[in-house]
Amino acid sequence: MTNDEVIDLLQKAYSDEIETVMNYMTNSIVLDGVSAEEVKTSLQTDIQEELNHAEMLGQRLKQLDSRPPGSAEFEARQHSLQPPEDSTDVLSVIEGVLDAENDAIETYRKLIDAAEDANDPVTEDIAVTVLADEEAHRTEFRGFRKEYRQD
């Protein structure tokens, strides 16, 4: 893979992290009900981590003589993570988070491979670090899904 592919994947990952922040924040605000509190708290905690991911990716793009995309270049992709019509439908948010985390994991794995092929160990290291965070989020939300399916 070429450096252009590393740049493209970094830009996609950056946009995805920013979209995740928006959707996590919105869902942490709109969810209602006693059973929603733990998920809301987790989303609120993850917002800062996702912002940190975006900042790391944006800084890496700058170091590679590129730039993170602005809002005019943004394309929403997280359709399953949109706030539910029923504000007590916590399970739909959990499923949306899992979809977003699975997509992020796939993107970071591709970025690791692309960075390795491009002999870019710094980007590879960033992608490995963020991948570990995304896998931890996925594990947490798999646990939430198990709990909600037992109710």
C-alpha cells in the first residue's frame, strides 16, 4: 500500500471518531429510564476518549503533510447509531455502538496493515493503540447487550 492509502485511512478514521463523538453525546443526552443510566454514563466517558483519538489522528495527518477533513468533507456513515425515536430503546443504542466499534476496529486493522506496508511505524503504533481502546469499548457494550437481552 502507498502513503496515499495511509492518508485516506487516517482521514476516514478521523471522520469516524468525530461522528462517534456526536452520536455518543446525543445518545447520552436523549436516552431515558433507570436502565439507561449505566449506558449513558459509559457513552459520556467514551466521548473524551474518542476526541483524543481524533486529535491523535489529526496530528498524525499534519505530520504526514496532510490535514484532517473539515465538516464540508464529512459524510455520515453511522446510521445505526442515530438516536432512537423511543428514548427508552437502550438496546438499539447498544447495537449502534457495537456497529460503530466493529467498523472502527476494521478501519484500524486496515490502517495497521497499510502503515506496515508503507514502512510507517509511527502511524502503525497509533493505530494499534487506538485499536486496543476500540476493542475494549466493544467488549463493554457486548456486556451491556447481554444484560439487556436477559430482561
